[in-house]
Amino acid sequence: MSAFFQYKKEVMEDVKSKNPDKKITELTKIIGDMWKKADDETKKKYEKIAEKSKVEYENEKKDYESKHGKIERKKRKSKGKAADDESDEEEQSEEEEKPKKKGKKGK
């Protein structure tokens, strides 16, 4: 989790209590403005927390994978024309596999 998100996690309840009528997006904008105005010492504090969190995550992931094997990720389809071309090809091959339907009889 990034330094900003570590900061956000810590200050969210306070900001929310001071702005109870605001939506989450508005609260995040307020916190973002606070982060921009934060001094270097404050930012370094959260950067250290973020780095520590990342190391802990990597260690936990390594332990998990040593016990259960590597986690397989599903590939996402890319957006744009290439994805459209792939889906067209898939639809064509599916149509070829389906038996042809006969028209209605006797009308």
C-alpha cells in the first residue's frame, strides 16, 4: 500500500467526523489536499510504513507460495481492436462447432 494510502487509512475517521455530509470521493479529495500540504517529515513517516508493509506482504506471499504453490493470474483481455478481433474469432469458431439449425417447417 502506498504512503498516501497509509496516510489516508490513518486520517480518514477524523476527516469523516469533521465532514459527515461528504461522500467518500469528496473525503478522499480533502485527504489528498492534506497530503499535498504535508511536510517532508510526515511523508517520510508514511513512506517508511509503506515500505515496511510491502516487505511484510512480500514475505507473506513467499510463505504462502512455498506452501501452496505460485498463484496463477488470469490474463485480462486487452481493450481496443485487438480484443474485438479475438472475440470475433472466438464467436466464429463457436458457430462452426454448433450444428446448423433447420428452418421452421410447414408454415
